[in-house]
Amino acid sequence: MEEKFICRCQEVTEEELEAAIADGAVTMNEIKRWTRAGMGLCQGKCCSKQVMNLLAKKTGQAPGSIKPATYRNPVRPMMIGSMTKEEEQDASR
């Protein structure tokens, strides 16, 4: 059988997602923690709907009742000087 990648960023296959659901994952956060689906560069923008639909289908939940996984703000490097009071004062002007 050919592998079908649902989360291309993390290379998570449909088979891996189905296995996680069979092992008891019933929320998007559980799927994300157990398989890393949605944790790649796109942060789930490409795969989350497919994962939600698969989760709904396999658990018998209504697709609209499944809450999306929590998201974290991306971490970006910043200049130390941007955290000083001088920068705050400049931003408030």
C-alpha cells in the first residue's frame, strides 16, 4: 500500500494518524502531541483540516464539534535593544 502523507512538513502518514486514533487520541491536541502532525513549518495550515476530518470520521464525532489544536506564536530572533525602555518610548510616540 502506498503511503499517504497528510502532514507533509513532519512526514506524518494517514496510517500513523489512524494508529494514534486507534490508540485513544480523540482531540486535535492529542493527535498533535502523539504524531507531531501540525508542528512543522506551516503550523498545521496545510494539514489540520484533513486531520480533523479523519479524526471525525474515525471517532464518529461531527466534524464541526472538533476543536482545532492550540497554536503557539512563532519564535523569532530579536535584537536585545528592542526590549529596552528607549524602544518602548519610541513605539509610544
